[in-house]
Amino acid sequence: MKIRTPLALTLLIGAAAGAGAATEIVVATVNNGHMIEMQKLTPEFEKANPDIKLKWVTLEEGVLRQRVTTDIATKGGQFDVMTIGMYETPIWGKKGWLKELKTDAAYDVDDLLPAMRNGLSVDGKLYAAPFYGESSMLMYRKDLADKAGVKFSERPTWTEVRDAAAKIHDPKNGVYGICLRGKPGWGDNMAFITTMVNSFGGQWFDMKWKPQLDSKPWHDAVTFYVDLLNKYGPPGSAANSFNEILALYNEGKCGMWIDATIAASFITDPKQSKVADKVAFAQGPYSATQKGANWLWAWALAVPAGTKHAAEAQKFITWATSKDYINLVGKEKGWASVPTGTRKSTYMNAEFLKAAKFAEAEKKAIDSANPNDSTLPKSPYVGVQFAAIPEFQAIGIAVGQQMSAALAGKVSVDEALKTSQKAAEREMRKGGYYK
């Protein structure tokens, strides 16, 4: 009698194997437009790969970060593919938490934009493939600039930008000279402020990992930022991030906006923007140096080391980040809707260039951003608008709150930077960087 259960189980297992059941892979992703489009195109992948079924877990950005971080740190194995960014990839790749991505000749890894490939690699090995990428640049109302007699250099100085904001600013008619992020967060106001600090000659940490928030470049940059927005920005700037400013810009209320290059496709879309035909572009402004004056980010797909389905996960990532996928979206949804900022070939595609008048400025911004050399003094960290160390999230959040408070007039710039310096020192000591 005892022998029957194992035999029965063996027969059942054999039957299941014979039926050729598809392997299910679980993909954790962020709930934004490009990713929603990828989910809609899932049948195309499954048709070409009948042995693989995709299961989607779609989450808001903050929740996604928490879930994937917990899962990968505990080797939970909940996900086979994770959507992560340039912050996590170098940290997790170095820790051995991600599988190296092996690509074949058809994938053409050399077609990836160098800035994206480098930002997602550790020691020359690719640990995440870019699904879409971005830098930051100056987007402005050409009609208002012309009316005010303002002409921008290809990469203007911050003084040029301030002078232009003063001339364009017309709050009586509902137009503000400049709109910039003020909402606190390491990926919100601090993404923008860090590029500004870089261009003023500053850095987060010196080569001994000592925080530099009480340095002259930080003081000069943040004072300039607070004055600029208080004089020529919209009221309530301390609460504005990407989405709030996008709405203002599309209503025609911003003379200038410095933010993610991905915004260009929205503000030039006549279905969304009242000023779609009046937009022009320049590179991110600078002060003492052009190094680190515009950020670099990619939403990328990676395979966690804990997956049991690495080969299938890699197959999906290869499909979703390929030239063929971009062509598929172009054909199905139109070339203005393709995920940009990842491949050289996209920027050589005549149909894309015709649909996207921002393409040249976007590519120039991405090409000029170097996460391995983004500050005037030498820095020990990788990253343009962040430092790729685990402690940075907590530091960036604490500093972001202080910068937002300074912008709102609740504390002085000096007080905000002193408090920020102490918070950063505390975290770095806790992390064992110095005593």
C-alpha cells in the first residue's frame, strides 16, 4: 500500500510534463504609460513564445520600489522580472542580487546609447536593459521668448535663464517666468536641485565620503534656486513636481521648464497641450561647469538572482527592449508613442524624427550625461542626480524636505543646509563610511 502514493504522484507529474504546460513568469512593473502599452502587447510575445506566459504585477512607483527591494534583499523569489532604475542597478549588481544579462548578436547591445548602457552596467557587465531613458533639458515657450527679445544659447548659463525668466514673467496674464520642481523627495526636487548643485561646482560627498551640503557651491546653488522661483515661479512651487508642472505648462502658464526629456512628447502633443506648436528646447543650464548639469535615468528590466526562470525572464527582457519592440509600438501606436532614450537606431529612424521635433535635443542631453563623472571635484559615487549607495534614499528624502521648506520660506537656506548636513553625516556614520 505504501508504494502507491509515490507512484501515483510520479504518473501525475509525468502527465503534466507531457502536456507541455507553459512556464509562468511574474513581471513587476511601474504603472505608467509606456509600461501599460507593453502589457497590451503581451499577446505578441506569447504568440512568438508559446512556452512562456506572462503575469503582470503593476504598482505605483513608491510601492514598486518597496516591494522589489524587499523581495530581492530577502531572496523572496516573488518576481522573475523587475522594473528598476539607474539607482538600484549598480548597487544590486555589485551585491550579486541580479543576473548578468547575456545578449545575442540580433539584440545588438552596441545599439544601446552609451550613457544608458554604462549606467546599467557594473565592471562592463550589463545587469538591466533600458526600457526607456531620459535626461533633463530646458523646454521653453518660443513665442514668449521672441516677444521678450530673448535668444537662448544651445546650453545657456543659469544667469541667462534668470534674465529670461525676468523678461517673460507676466503673472497678471497668468504666465510665470519659470516652473521648477519643489516637491520634496530624492527623485523629486532633489533630482533637479542636484543637477543645479553639480553645475555650480558642488557634490554630495567628497572622496572621503564626507557630506558637502554646507559647502559654498550648495549654498550658492540653493540660494539661486529659491530666489529664482520666489521671484518668477508660480505660487505654491514647494508642492510642485513633474505632473503638477506638466499641467501648468500644457495650460500655457510656464515660460520655461527644466525637467525630464520625456516631458517633451507631452508638451508637443496638440491633444494634451494648448501650446504644442510654440515649444522649443535647449540643453540643461550650467554655472561653473557643464558636468552633471542634466540628469540621467532609465526605467530598466532586470532578472533577480533568486528567480527559478532566468532563461525565460531573459527572453522576455530581450523582446521588450529590442529594436523590434520599438518598431512594433511605432507601427501599432504611432512613432510619437515609442519608448525613447534607449537606442541609437531610434534616433536614425526617419519616421520617429518626423514625429518627434524634440528628438535631437533629447539625444544630445542623454549623450552628455555621464554617471561616472558628473561633478567638478572628484566624487566617490556613481550617479548624476543621485549617489548610488543604499544610504542615499534616506539622505535624499531628508534633504528634499529641507529644500522644500526653504523654498516655502519656513526656514532660511543656511538653516536648511545646516540641518541637511547633520542628517547626511548621521546616515553616513551609521553606514560605517567614517567615524
